[in-house]
Amino acid sequence: EAQVTQNPRYLITVTGKKLTVTCSQNMNHEYMSWYRQDPGLGLRQIYYSMNVEVTDKGDVPEGYKVSRKEKRNFPLILESPSPNQTSLYFCASRPLAGGVETQYFGPGTRLLVL
Amino acid sequence: QQQVKQSPQSLIVQKGGISIINCAYENTAFDYFPWYQQFPGKGPALLIAIRPDVSEKKEGRFTISFNKSAKQFSLHIMDSQPGDSATYFCAASIRGGADGLTFGKGTHLIIQP
């Protein structure tokens, strides 16, 4: 089954404690991205990657890092989380040649930073 | 500056009625306009999309109306059903979706039985 998986699905942490949210896809997609969803703000892109070792900032990259060492994985790293990063995070993937018609979203990771 | 404005924020419709959600955009370079449906605990899923060379696209009970001159597009859900209760996002993209998506803020739709 084609899917995007995220772990963990729920996470409670404290300010300043480094964390990583993993994202993995089994569709051999080149393009992967991270979004955050906040009430009343919709989804905003944090970072995206067009292929292995190629990453770029989205609309709200501050406080986040990503890496793309393997095609299937695109972890989101919060080096020093702050309460304003409390949010619902979605990973997405699609073929580079395909448009958003072929984009799959993961199930989401709900993060609470105390 | 918000590039895609969506309204209303929330909407309650009786079963069998028509649900209408509106979006407006500023960037004339946008050339792909999808709508996403999101159920609680799930990621957004593509519902229907339109390109600016047509004024309307219909898929089952879902219709997108597009007004290029007004820079507006809307989602119509005919014969709304309780199972349509979800959050709906409009979005826009450049280069037919090859670039990232700019999302509206979302509409929480409730269909009352």
C-alpha cells in the first residue's frame, strides 16, 4: 500500500529538548515536504526536498532543520523547541515530475511543547 | 501577506443542502487550484482541482467554479451529507502544481442530519 508514515503521532516535550519527527514514504518519490497546520492559519510549508541531499526553505523554516540522506526518509528536526512550535505537522511526498495531484500526505504528528 | 483568502471559517448546512466555500487569490501567476478535504486525525486529501483555462469542473456532488477576472474560486457541495463534515482547504500553486502549495486557512464544515 502506497503511504507516507510519520512517527511519533503524538509528542509532548519541554522547551529546549531536541526532538526529531520521522517521515518515510514507500513510493520512491523524489519530492518531500513538511507542513505545519495551526488553527485559523491553514497549512504552511516549512521545508521541502526535491531529491537526496537537496533541501530548501518553505514559508516558515525558522526553528526547524531537515535532512535528506535517503530518498525514502525526510526527518524534521527541532534543535531547541519552543512553545510557538506547538502544532500539527504533516509530511507529504510526490514524484518530482508529478504535480500536486499525485501528492500524498502523512497522518500527522501532533506536537505540544511545554 | 496572505496569498489565498478563504471564507467562511466555519459553516453549518442541513443535510441535502448546498455547501459553498469561497477563496480569493492575489498572485496572478497561480495556475492550479486544488481543494483538499481533511477528516479529524487524518492528513489532507485532494478532493478536486481546476486549472484557469476552464470556468467550472464537476466531479460527482463536488463542483469548482472559477472566475479568473475576479481572481476567485469556490467549492460547491451539492446534496450535502453528514459524511461530508470535514475541514476543507483551498490552495493555489504555480507551474501547475510543480511548486509548493499555498493554502487557505480552512473551513470547518458541519452537515446536520
